[in-house]
Amino acid sequence: GGERADRRHPVHHERAAGVSDLLADLQHHGRQPVRRQVRPLRQPHRLHLQRLLHQQHDRVHGDEQHAVLLDQSQGQLRQRGRRVPRAAAS
């Protein structure tokens, strides 16, 4: 039954031929086009990772300071309002 299916669907053969043509093209050009495609993909990714790490680093420090300041001001307000010691409150 395989031959009939092949006659019915010549598209499959065209597709296969197209793929082999592409492969032949790549082999003809050698590795340079591939390498040129890979490098731009790899580098922005690395830059993106560095930027993400940097943002996380900054964010952590900024949030810590911010949290400390908030904590201090809230603690002062708490002490003023309820006169509850900080340790007991937390």
C-alpha cells in the first residue's frame, strides 16, 4: 500500500527534496553562515542574563534598605502610638 500513498501525496516527496536541497546548500556554504547565526543569538542572551543578575542584585539591596527604613519608621510609629516594645511587637 505504500506506493499508492506516495502517488496520492507527491507533496511529501517535494518536501523531502526541499529539505535535502537546504542541507546541500548549508554543506556547500560550509560552517560560516551557521556560526554567524549562532553568535548573535548567544551574545544577547549572555548580556540579558548579566542584566537580569545585575537587576536582581540592585533590587535586593534596594529592597533591603527600603524595608529597613520602612521597618524603622513603622517601629517608631508603633512605639509612639501603642508604646509597645519593638521585640514584643515582632
